[in-house]
Amino acid sequence: MNASSVMNTALSGMRTQTNKVSAIASNVANISTPGYGRIDPDTLTADDGQSVDPAMELTGLIQAEQSFKANAVVFETGADIWDLLMSIKRD
């Protein structure tokens, strides 16, 4: 696996976590909307029949935050490796 692949994988992970946060935000924003069907943040599909539980949404938000941070660290490390490789190539 090369540095570019590592960075692309981390970027994909960050996008996934961003989508999860959007789904959670939608769930919380519609918590008191009659007939609202909760969006499952893991599959991004309607979770028919399940009401929105604020504690579950907060837990999902914390998990998404931690996963995003982990992917961001991997992305930054890949960028550092890329910079190092480019400086070696120029020399």
C-alpha cells in the first residue's frame, strides 16, 4: 500500500463519519416531528418504526467524532510521508 492509498482510505473514512454526523443531526432535529422515521447512521437508511433516542444519538455522535479524528491522524501521517518522499525525490 502506498502513501496515496493510505490518504484515500482515510479520506473515505472521514467522509463516512461526516455522513453519519449528518444523519444524527437530522434525527435530533426531527426528534419531535410526528411520523419521522429515524435514519440509521450506520446504513444511512430509514429505520422504520424506531423512535429517536437522544442518548443513542449522542453515543453515535461521540463514536463518529472519534473515528473522524483517527482517520484525520492517518491522513496527516500519509501527507507527511508523501512530503518526505517528494523531498527525497527532489534531492
